[in-house]
Amino acid sequence: MNKSTFTKGPWKSEDCTPGESEGLCFAIKSEDTVIARTTDGWNEARANARLIAAAPELFDALKAIYEIDVPDAEWSPTLEKCFGVALDAIAKVEGEK
């Protein structure tokens, strides 16, 4: 797999709607860099911003899951599916899918 080149985490989300206490725009930032903005409507914008902000930690978790050494005796179809999903998601991040 290729090394990821996305902006280093942690990322955070914050309301970026001027003059509003609960906005329709949320910015996802790493230190002072804006990674993305969401403007999908009040509830969706907030939920999407939180999901995007968690991306670096989620990616690290997927890599950690994929690197677990599971003994053959403990292997199951469920574990195989989980490892497959993790590998597919990692490949998308790495630009291989």
C-alpha cells in the first residue's frame, strides 16, 4: 500500500456560519487549515462535519484492525468480512481503488 498523504490529524469541526449560533455551514480544520466545508442543511451539515473530522482516527483504526494477527482457529466468515471491508477502505484512502 502507498503511504497516505492527507493532512495530518487531528481534525475538528466548527460552525462557520457568520452571525448564527447554530449554522448551516461547518468547517473541518487541522490546526489553521480548512480541510472541507459542509453545507447540507442543519442536521446533515453537522453530522457530515463530525464524520469527516473523525476520518484520520477512523483510518488509523482500520489499519490497526487489518494488522491484527488472528490465529487460524479463530478465523470466521465475520472476521473475513471485517478484514475485507477494512482493506477496501484503506485501498480507497491510498488511491488504489
